Amino acid sequence: MKRPIRLAALAATAVLATGAGAIGAHAAGAKVAVKLTEFRLVPSAKRAAPGRVTFVARNAGKIPHELVVLRTARLAGKLPTSGVTAVETGKVGKIAVLQPGSAKTLTLTLKKGHYALICNLPGHYKAGQFADFIVG
């Protein structure tokens, strides 16, 4: 009798680990690491489910950077610009200047849609420091 109970417990654990565990992780929100360097911005994931998303931005470069999150229908590389920066229409959050070697987090509640992750310090966006991010 003990053997079937153990097998049932193992099966339930496997279901929780693959099914409910994933649901639990989704309910708690996604965590996306964002590496910033000259002049790249690389998120660890390009997609997340709607809801809480925590961006952990780390400046692995030699000069200051920032992370701006914009909700936009435009591709990240096609945002309108004004002078040496991108226009921040649709901004939903920002991590201000990150010094080299530092990291900060930004937790947002994101709706389904397209987002642009950019560094918008003067000249950085135009140098290619952006990435597309999809929620949905």
C-alpha cells in the first residue's frame, strides 16, 4: 500500500514542478536581466507574460547608461528622435543613470503589447543601444 502512495506523491510533485510551479512563477512575475554596454542593450528574454515584470539592469560597460521602457507600436530601432535622443512617448518606467559596474531594478506592471527598451543618454540610442520586448 505504501508504494502506490509514494508513486502518487512523486507524480503530484512532478505535476507541480512543471505545471503549477510555472503558474506560480508567472503569478509572481517575470524577471528580465538587461545587460548594458557600449552601445548594446541585451535583455535575457525578449518576451514576458502580462503583469509584473522586473527588469534588473546591469551596466557592464565603461561609461554611464540608463534603461527606459516605452510602450510603442514602433520597432525599437525606429523611434522618432529629437536631436541626440529618442522621443520618450509611451514611457512606462525608467532606471536613471547607472554608473559602470552598478545594477538597479525596475518593477512594472505591463499590459499586452510591444515595448522598446532603450538607453536614452545623449547619442546612445542612435548608436544602437535598444531592444524590442513583447508582452503577451
